[in-house]
Amino acid sequence: GQQVMQIPQYQHVQEGEDFTTYCNSSTTLSNIQWYKQRPGGHPVFLIQLVKSGEVKKQKRLTFQFGEAKKNSSLHITATQTTDVGTYFCADANQAGTALIFGKGTTLSVSS
Amino acid sequence: DAGVIQSPRHEVTEMGQEVTLRCKPISGHNSLFWYRQTMMRGLELLIYFNNNVPIDDSGMPEDRFSAKMPNASFSTLKIQPSEPRDSAVYFCASRDYSGIKPSEQYFGPGTRLTVT
């Protein structure tokens, strides 16, 4: 069935270091949504990528969609303690009516 | 807007008891989703509704689980009888689905269920 794989599962960084999480699929992704879940919280929408090769930025966060639409990445520059949480990517199902979530990458940051 | 509202926020019950989780989606949203989150299995889609109609319940783990959406502003997820392995955080999410453009989902705060 349709699956979205995320790596790494966990990442610990020192404050100020960069962080990247990757989202991969064996099939073509229709569109990618990224969500962030703070510890004890709920997933919150960050951004959506639709076009092949698309790059979007939100302050220190850079989101990319692969040229072949089979992968996506989220890069955080100079992490801060406020970046702590789990980052999920999600792809639309074939009907476009629901999302298939990856397992997420949990980021911890030490100051 | 108050966002997606879920109740209760925490539920502790004994094995065999019936559990009912409630969700009020964002006003105007026409799609509603129920998810279950555990450390082992991550975020799993259980069932979703479009315009109050269940579209796909293939994620519902067993017949012990049932969900209803009697109107556009209310949905329930019921577990009867509950088992310890049902312990998880249950999220409800809603979105405005036009059928044309993908749109983001808005999650509620979740219900943390513990079955002893």
C-alpha cells in the first residue's frame, strides 16, 4: 500500500546546529504536507508542497520537494530549543481525500 | 474560531468498559478525521467523513471500534468493550475539502485514553 518513509527516526543536536529530516516514497507523491507536533501537543500544519522541485522557506525552515516528486526534505538552520518536537510529512492518498502520515522525526535540542 | 474541540482530554477506564470520545470540528469544515497515535505505530488514520458520510473506515482496528457523525458539528468514536491495547492518544482533525485543491488538516488537542 501507499507508504511514506521518514528518516531519521530521532535526531539530537546542539543548539545552533542544523537539522534535516527526509521523507521518501517508492511511488510518486501527489503533494507533501509537513506538520510539527510539540511534546504533549497535537500536529500543527507547517506547509504544503505541490510542484516538482518546489522550495519554500519559513524563517529558518526550508522545505524542498524532489524533482521526481518521490522525496521531500525539511531543513532547519541554526536550531533553537523551540524547534523541539516531532516533524511529520504526509502525502495525499490516491483519492486525494485523506493523508498518509510518515512515522515522523523527533528532534531534541540541547542548549 | 475555537479550533477543533475534543472531549474528554483524558480518560482512564477499566478493561471491558465502553469509551466514547467526542469531537467538534471547525465550523464550516466538511471533512473530519479520527487518528490514533502510539509510540509503536505512530499516527494512524482510523476513519474519515466527508459531509457527515463515512468514506473510509479501513483503518478501524476491530469491530469494537465505531464512529458516527450525526451532523456537521459533532462526531463520536466509541470503543466497546475497551482493552488495554487501546491505550493511546486519539486525535480528531477537520478540514475544508473542496475536492479540487489539497488543504491542511486542523487537529484537536487529543484525548489521552488509558485502559487498565
